[in-house]
Amino acid sequence: MNIPLIGIAVAVALLVLVQVVASRQFAGKIAGLRQSAVAEQGPVAGVRSVPPEIMVGFAERSGATVGGPSTMMARQNAEMRLAPDQPFFPLVATQLSGTRTPAFVWEATATMAKVVPLHIVDSYTGGRGLLEVKIAGSIQVAGGTGPDTDKGEMMRFLAELAWNPEAILNASGLSWRQIDMLTVEVSAPTSAGVARVRLLFDAEGDIVAIEADDRPFLVGGKSVPTRWIGRFGDYASFGRYRLPRHGEVAWVLPAGEFLYWRGDVAAFEPMR
């Protein structure tokens, strides 16, 4: 009997077991985040900040109604990269979004460099933001929590209102300010201060871009307020809803624009 070979086999088996357990725990964590996001969505609040007319018109043309579904589910085919000097890698994702209270859970699976399996969650639930990027759902390679993450994830929720029109008419906790005929600022409180995003419309009243001046961005392990932009286009019908099929987002860095995510909505429907 070859004792060293047996030892190696046992060690490999233990490593596989640890990876499987960690991956299942991560999947369970994501399921718990979804449950929390759904549980937050109560009835439409009696007192809400009234959106500007251009926002209401957009939401109604997009299929939203007061008292509409409390949670939505989208499926995306996209690609992203983690740094400006890296190539894009493809991913598939689902996103659960609340329409009564700001909340979302985005889960993606991808293969980086054609061989590295990634499992990603990006979320905002219970007033807290979370980002975790893990190899095979077990080894974390990127992530974030804390006040700056809370603010950043709230900014993502606000920026994606074009993909969540029910929230425009039904969500509480949002404040609105019309800057000019084609620009509306939407804001909400977070643990790191007020999150603000500007929504930009075209002449037909569709949201075609977003911008923010101070989304937290990690530079050398330190969070730096950074200009953040996004673009929407290719509006299409998904059941009763009319949404931009395509979207992309970028950081505006001293070296130039860092486009880090671009993708298409493949499906969009209410959960309840």
C-alpha cells in the first residue's frame, strides 16, 4: 500500500469537500438576501415624494402602475471586467428588484480568462450593500461592505430605475429634483450620506443615460468619490413593460473612461 498516495487522495477529497460546502453556503447566503429583499416590499406607502412629470410619463409608458407588482425579476446576458487592463469576460445574471423599498439582489455566474469560474453577488437589502466575487463560489477575490458600499449600491438602485419603472411610481424613500427639461436628480439616504444620481432623457422622454459625481471607487484599498456614468438604449417590449434592452456603465478615471459592464436584458417579469 502506498501511504503517500493515500494521503494525497485524502487531502484532495477534503479540499473538494470544503469547496462544495463553501459554495453551498454562498448559494444559501444569496437565497437569504433574496428573501430579505422580498420581505421588505410592503404595501405602497401613503406618503411618497411625487416624481416630476417627465418621470411619471416615462414610468407609465414603460408599463408601470401605482400599486403594481412589488418585486421584479430580470435576466441578463452581459460581459464585464474587473480592471481597465483586463479583457471582458461573459456572464449570465439574474436580478431581483423591489418596487416599494429600495432593494435588489444581482447574482451572476461567469468564466474569467476562459478557465476561472466566478460566482458573484451584488446587493442592497435592509439598508446595507454587499459585493462578493468568488472563485467557484468559495474563494473570495473581490468584495465590499460598509457605509461606502451602502451608498454605492443605493446609487446603483437609483441608476437602474429605467429597468425598474414600477419603483418610480411606488417606492418610498426617494426624493426628486428636476434640474432642467431633460434631467432629473433622484436621491435617497444611506449610512454614508445621501446618494444622488442624475437621469438624462432624450427628446422622446426615454431615459438614455445616468451620471453621478461621487460614487465610491476603490483606489489602492481606499474609497475615493468618483464620477460614474451609464448609458441605456435599444428599447424593447418585455410583456407589458417597455425597457431599454441594452445598458453599460463606466467609471471616469484620470486615465479616461473605464467601461466595466455592458449587457442586454433577456427577460423581465413580475414575481408578485
